[in-house]
Amino acid sequence: MTTIATWFDAKTTDAVAAAVSELSGRRIAVLTGAGVSTDSGIPDYRGEGAPVRTPMTADTFLSSESARRRYWVGSHLGWKAFAAAAPNAGHRAIAALEARGLATGVITQNVDGLHVRAGSRRVVELHGTMRRVFCTHCGQVFDRRDIARRVEHDNPWIRIPADVPLGPDGDVLPETTEGFAIPACSVCGGILKPDVVFFGEFIPAAKFREAEQLVHTSEALVIAGSSLVVNSGIRLLERARRRRLPVVIVNRGQTRGDARASVKIDAGTSEVLQALADALPPLT
């Protein structure tokens, strides 16, 4: 009999045991959202206590110099804390499942790069990554750390507070943007943009096909830390349902996919993912 971690309440213990039963003997695709990274100090968009924010849209960013200035100031102020966030037990559990051959890989809606740093090898970053910046004119790609150094060189007055209230994408609300020099492409002088999908943009078709392929080559789907408000998550859930794959959802609070899940676990992702990694037997 599989032993489930004893710190869960009875309802959660039963749900985790049911998930282990559904997932045992199957190769699992994992889909993660912002809730997986909250234990690393990065807030989510929609969970309880999430900050009220007006996200930057792609059209606004590209058409307005003042919007780009506001974005880069806020993004730079949050970058140090965002980049210093460390993988938590949930990230490590997913990497361990892959290392054991139980997980085929992880599809993430997050841009924090924590799955890569935790050791996951097959990571499909649906919404891109804050690790890279690219020029919207010539396509040149830059390391975000290099851009941060340029920002500080061109704006020597800027001071990064020791403790800043991060947004989900590592941004903060700046007190002022006056006098800030926006970083430009060092190759052609074009507009630089983080390599992430802004609100109002579509996920690149090739990236979504990669995610679909990962689900297609798996025998079960675990969705962790996502409310499934973003349509890409629901579409991947539907791909799994059409193939009659077991679907396990781990999330505090309701999601758009609860009625379609084989098992719903209303609990923290770090603890549950670690419990699943500990309890799932090797493939035979």
C-alpha cells in the first residue's frame, strides 16, 4: 500500500492517494502555472492576495515610448529579486519525476526559468522567458543580465530597493520614470522587448505544437498551480481528455478544468508534488 505524507488533512490525503492510483504505471506530462512559483516568493496573478495590476499589452509597449519607459523601470527594479528566486520543492519534485522516467517533461506558463534551474531537462516555456531580451527590428537576442548592466550604466542614479513588492513577472510599480534611458538594441538601435508573451500576443504556433507533442507522447497529465484561465491550458487539457488520459489538477481554489479532472487536489503545489514524487512507483 502506498504511504501518503501524514501532514495532509484527511480529504487531501484521500485525493493524493486517488491521484497516485490514477498516475501509477503511466508516463506523465506536467503543466504548471504561477501557483507553482509562489513558494519561491513570486506572486501569482489570480490567487488569494494577488496584487491588483494592469498588465502591459504588446500593442501599448510597441507604440508608446512612455509605456516602454514605465515597463523597463519597473522590470529593472524587480529583476534582482526575481532573478534571485530559487526553485522550491515543487520544481524539484517535477525534475525528480523526469529523472526517474516518470515524467516526459514540463510545460509551463511561467517566465521565471525555475524549472530549468531545478534540473528539468525538457521544458516547454509557453509564455517565453525573462532570461532573454530580443530586438523587435533585427531579431538580435541578448542575455537579460547584460541588459540589466547596461540599464545601470546608462542610469547611474537608479537605486534598487533591498525589499520590493514583486509582481508575477518580476516587475514592480515604479515611483517615477523621469529621466530614465530606455535600453535600445546595440546592433541596430531598435526596440528591445523581453522574450515573453505579453497580454494581447499569441503563443508562437511552434511552441504550442511542442507542448501538444509532449502531451501526445504521455499517458497522463498533471496540472499544477494554474487556474486555467489562459486558453492554452484548457486546450492542452482537452487534448488529454480526447485521448481519455487521466488528468490530475493541483491548485488552491477552483479552476476552469475542475469538472473535467479525474482528480482535483485543493492544496499547495509544493507539498502535493513532493508527495506524488515520493509515492509513485517506478515504471515496470
